[in-house]
Amino acid sequence: MCPDHIIELMHEYLDEEIDSEKEKVLRLHLQNCKDCETIFNELKKTIAFVKSVSNMQAPANFTANVLARLPKEKKKVLMTR
Amino acid sequence: MEAIVKKRIKQVIKGDQDAFGEIVEIYKNSVFQLCFRMLGNRHEAEDAAQEAFIRAYVNIKSFNQDLKFSTWLFRIATNLCIDRMRKKKPDHYLDADVVGTEGLTMYSQIPSNTELPEKELESMELQETVQKEILKLPEKYRSAIVLKYMEDLSLNEISEILDLPVGTVKTRIHRGREALKQQLRYV
């Protein structure tokens, strides 16, 4: 079993918050540990997948529909729910 | 971008609804995406996203103009989605303990070793798979992951939107990543 702190370092790396000393420790470990290398690659792949589904478009007429639903007199409509 | 938005906000406060339309145009895709990833249904997402903008409009005077408008808007939208998710009251949560087991959660009950054929990164099937796995995340991990990776926000912004310390946001993103990794490793 690989040490938990290596997993922690992977997350720090993925958050782009790792310092150079810790990054060295992580790289050294990854070079010598197949299991951790696999975990690290899977984490990176997961992020790539999640990012790949972004950039959605709002439905057509979205803005017009919002404007149509705006209260005419603001003061009368406070909270709808 | 923020400068134009601030100008429009001042016009909205004076009663100019068209200026609000311009604000909606700028943020509609992000807000719709946020709602869709949280709720998982286009119709519900559209309704929630519209409501988020309406709430922003109705409460625009309470917006502190020294702050970033998008942060405030995303906060309204996220809270609204979380409210709606809670109202749906599913009969089980994925991170709830399975009755009669110790520490075994629904995550471990979902078969994750079914190999799927190689697919292209942008394919519809992959999109659906990723969306499905995001929807399996408990709400607290889901919101953090969606804001981080779909809206591409910084940890500080996410912490403001969710009204949580940065450390908590990090933990949620880490756990979310771990859970998604388990589900997506064979894709």
C-alpha cells in the first residue's frame, strides 16, 4: 500500500498548489511506484473527462423567456418561493 | 467584462430591463450549465436558471457592487439548485450507509468493473457517462466539482460561492475527484 501522503500530494498538484519541494517528492515516488503512477494517471484522466463536457449552451430564447418572467413592479413581488 | 456588467447593473437599478437582458446574455450559458450539471435534466435546469436570474433581478439592490457579480449570481444559482435537489428527496443517497453493513456506502454497490469500449473524448456517449457519474456524487461534492471544472473557477471564488472555508472546498474537490475516478477509470 502506498502512503496516504503521496495521494495528498497528488491532490495538491492537481489543485496547482504544490510547492517545488513537494513536487520533487511526488515525482520521485511516481517514478518508482507503478501503483501510484496509475492512480495519478486515473485522476488526471478523470479531470480531462469532466472538463470535456463543459461549454453547454443555454436553450434558444432563454433571455427572452427570463425577461418575460420579470416582475413588472418590483416592489410587489418579493419572494416567489 | 466586469466593468460592462457593473454599468448595466446601475442601469437595471434605474429600472432598465433591457440592460438586464444584456446581463442575462453574458451569463446564460454558465448559469444554465451549472443548473444542468446539478439537476441533470434540461427542463428543470432551464427553469432553475431562469429563476436564478429573476432572483438576481429582484434582489439587485442588495448586490454589493464592490464584489464580482458572477460570484453573487453563481451563489444564487447554486443555492437554488441545492434547494431543488433537497426537495426531490431521493429515497437513498449514494454516500449514505447501506443498511446492515458497516461503512459500506452505495458507491461500493455500483459495479465499476464493467469495461466500456474506447471512445472519443468528445463523444456523446462519454458526455452522458460523465454527466451520469457527476449526478451520482453527493450534492456537496457535486457543487464543488462542477464549479471547479465546468465553470473553471478558482478555489477562492468557489469558497465565496459556497460560503465555505477554502480548506473545506479543497476537501470536497478531492473527495469528488476520488469518487469520479472510481467510476470513470474504465471508460
